[in-house]
Amino acid sequence: MNASPSTFWQIESVWLFYLMAALATALFTFGVSTRVRVWARGLRGKGGLFSWRGLERVLLDGLLGKRILRGDIAAGMMHLLILWGFLGLFAGTVLLTAHQYIFPFLEGSVYLFFSACLEIAGGMLVVGLVWAMIRRYVQRVSRLERRPGDFLVPMWLLLAALSGFMTEGVRLAAQKPSGAGWSFAGYGVSLLWSPSDPPLSLYPYLWWSHAVLCLGFVAAIPYSKLLHILAGPLHILLSDEPALLIPTEMQRDEGGAYTFRDLISFDACTRCGRCVEVCPSTGAGEPFSPRDFIVWAGTHQGCFDIRKVWHCTTCRACLEVCPLYIAVPESIHQARSKVIEDGKQVPPLLMKTLEKLFKYNNPWEGSRKSRTKWADDLDITDFSKTKKSEGLCYFVGCTTSIETRAQGLARSFSRILQHADIPFGILGKEEPCCGDIARRVGEDGLFEEQAEACLNMFTKFDVEEMVVSSPHCFHTFRNEYPAFKSVTSKDEPSGPRVLHYSQFLNKLLRKGSLRLEKPLDLTVTYQDPCYLGRYNGIYEAPREVIASIPGVKLVEMSHNRSDSLCCGGGGGRMWQEDLGSDKKMSEIRISEAAATKAQVMITTCPLCLIMLEDARKTTGLENSLRVMDLNELVEMALDPIGG
């Protein structure tokens, strides 16, 4: 007997199967088209659906599991077994259909090899599903939920796979074809029965059960968490597209709070809980979870209170670990924009801060008069007085200019530039707010005004190169302004070349323009600011500056670089009331720094500096740990001018 498929062997009323297949296909198509229409509501602005980088990510992260293996190899291997097992069986079904209706090619040795491949795929699927159930219900991994659907979906797929092996086993027991051993799993099942009395009467029941399970599974994909099978790869493909700023007017015209990519991300989310594990708000005991927000935003189901969007620090720790590149802070921004637009449920202190920003161009106080007090005794060129920039422009920023502790950053950096004979100046009282605060909390209309004011100021003073104090200003200038200009279709330049001061210091050291020769004999640890590290990938420049100081030893905290912990000051949190945490994020971070036994904790962000300085006091570490800005450390290593 020539080996070949026995698709409808011993099956009557085949028309019923075709009817069921047509119904499953119709339900699947209707469900997918419904979701696509929902996604399309978010189409606005510019951007494409394809990029080579996105395709590369689909291959590496989607199919090969590069990203999902990172940080949790067990979960990654389990997922790859399920993924490749499912894809293998799907491909087998497609090939069987082609053999049945287009061109018969699965004959002889080709069919035997094909059968072995299907057995391997089915075995991978079964092992992966059993492993998944053990992790969730036996090991009870803390980040995994245990809802009814979390049991139903894998069990459904497991029964479909096992029923396939059972059906194949009964057929092999009855037919006894040559080469049956190639279908090794089915052959093993066939040995359960007596060779002289195979349970042939069971075969139709098993066959139809398997068909119903498989077709029902296909029909259910668009209506369950299984939709991530389609939405996940699409979202990975789109992950390389920039998250462009959508002006407030466009949001009103188009309707809806979320973008195309946001809406896809809601369906792509598998609720794996990795984001929950790393969220600093969740870790501090606050009533916020990135996963809960995504579920609520996608379905408006669950017990998510819209006021919880103000808990997010926008640190992007969730994006760093998400296998599908779901950027919760971007969706949080859209939700905040809607809250701001409605004018309700905005924290009172944050509302006052936005009013100050609108009236006085800074979030701290109702005056510009004190913006340059920090520089009164430093003999710094003020471009607002000379009316033109000559040399480097130092954009100090609102927090660094006005907040007492952060002013030390500006003073130290200025003295370093003077020591290195770098011509520079500041914009003085004319320096506007970059708009970061407005952007983070969703007040996009105000951000647009701030962006225009800044760009006009740079044009007015011919600013071509600029160094900034804050990673928040740096990110806003470097990434938000070009996106803003792209969306608003304006041809004017999107701003001067911008560097964070840690990059600039490192550049001076490499060129030999700055020499640090005074030994300090200190052990330090370094705090990676979220907007410098995760947002812009700048991890090594500050460390290289630290390493260049004689006598300074750098010890890393357990969470560092892309795995760093947020200080709790980002995302507008600096200007909000206490949000009811068990322990402040800054206190958690300062305790981790203290555990390294370092004498000094270094940071490169004024918000981190303020938050960690306060935490040092509230945790009783005043006498054992200092918090310093990198500029303050570098200044300590300078020999006196002329010395």
C-alpha cells in the first residue's frame, strides 16, 4: 500500500465538514475584519506599515523568540514550543489541503517524512502546552493570572492536539500501513489496542471531535486573547515606526484617544505580566498595573480607575521587557490627553503646575526673575543680552535653574566649561520651558506652544549647538521636536544639534580638552535616568566620565542600565501629591544604592537628584551615602585653574 494521506477515511457526510469549515472561516473573517476596522480608527498622521527593521524584528523576536527568551528562558522555551508546534501543524494542514484539492504530491517517502514532521510539531505543541499549565497552576508563577480563559484556551488547544494523535492512532491500528512508524506518536497510540481487534467504531467519533475542536479554535481566534496570534506580529512589525506627536486639533477631528499602533497593542497583549514585574509604581505598592491599563483601554472592562493613569512615571521599563514591544507610556499619554481635554480628574497640584507653565513659562514659580540667580557670580555670557549666541548654548532648563538642589548641577557644569576654556552662554531670563512636562502629562496643546516658543528662540539667537542639563529636555529636543515638525508639515528646522551634558563631558575628555587629574578615592554607584538610558540608549558616556576620574571606583547596583529602577520623578510625578504607595520609588532605589556600600550615588538628571536627595533623608542615610550630580563629581576632580 503506497503511503499517502487518508483525509476522509471512514467518514460519511463530508458535506457537513465543509459546512463547518465555511462557518469557522466566516466567523474568523468577520472577527478579524471587525478588529481591523477598530484599529483603522486610530490611523492619523504620517507613518508606514512596513520597514525592513520591523521585518527583522518579526523574524528575530517573533519567530525565533530572541526577546521573549531574555530574562526568562523557561517562559521563552515554553512559548517557542507552542509557537513552532502550532505553526508546524498549521503548515501541515495547508499542505494537506493543497494535496487534496490542487496537486497530489504527498506520496511515498515524501508523505512519510511529512508525517514525521507533523508528529514532531504536535509533540512540541503538547509539551509546550503542558509546560504552560504547570507554570501557571503548579509552580504558580506570580506574574501569571489564573482566569477562566487562561485555563480554557490552552486546554482547548491541548485537547485538539491529543485528539489528533488519538485519531491517527486508531487509523494506524486499523489500516496497519507500511511505514506506520514514521507517525511515531500515532503509532505509539495504536499499540494500546489489540492488533486483531482495533476500535474501528471509535474512529468517526474521534475524527469529528478533532475536527470540531480545530475548527472551533480557528473561529474563536478573533474573539479571545488568541487574537495576539495576528496582532502580535503586526505590532512587532510596526514597533520601529516612530510614535509621532498627534496635535490636539487632529485628535478632536479624528475622534478617539488612541493611535493605530495603540489599538493594535491592546489586542497584541498576552497578559504575560512581565510589565507588572518591572513597573516601579506596582513595585512600590501603588494601585497601578500596566497590564490592567492595557486590558481596560482595549476592552473598557475590569476595575481600572482612569485616575490611575497619573501613577505611571513613563519610565519605559515595561517596554524594555515586553516581548511584543507594547509601549504602555505611549498609550498612557493618549489617555492622559483625553483626561486633560475633559478637564476632570486631573490631580490638583498638577493642574496648578500646568497653570504656572502657561502663565510664567516654568512649572515651579510665578516669576522669571529668579531664573538666572544661580549664575550671578559666575560671569556667564547671557545671549538674551547680547542678542546672539556666540559659542555653545547651555540650555539650563526650568528645574535646574530654579530648584535649589538642582542649581548645583548648573553651577558645576558652568565651572567645568570655564575650566576647559569652552566659549558658551545661556539664554538667561528668555529661556523658555522645553515643554517636557506638558508633553508627559498629555497637555499637547500647551506643548505645541512651548515647542514653537523654543524653536523661535533658537532661530532668534542663531543657536546651532546646544547642551542640556536634563535628560527630559534632551529627549524632548532630540525626539519630540522633529516628530512635532513632521506631523505639522512645517519645513522649518526642528532645532539645533543637542547633546546631554554627560555626552559633552565625555567628548571633551576624549579630545583632551578636559583633564581630570585630582584623585578622589571614592566608591560610587550610578543611577541611570530613564529618559537618558531607556529612551535614548545613553548608558556608557556617564560611566566613561566616572571611569576617567583617578581614584574613583564604580560599583553597579543590581538594577542598572536598561534594567535600572526609576526614581519616581518622571511622567509628571514630580508635580503630584502622594499617590498612596507602601514605599516611595526613590526610597527603594536609594536603598539599593546603599546596599552596594558606595559612598556616593551619582546621577545625571535634576529630577533624579532631587528625588534621591529627599529619599536619602527619609531613609536615614544622610551620614552614610551622598547623592551628587555627575558635574559635581567632575568638578571635584579638577585642579584649580592655573594650578
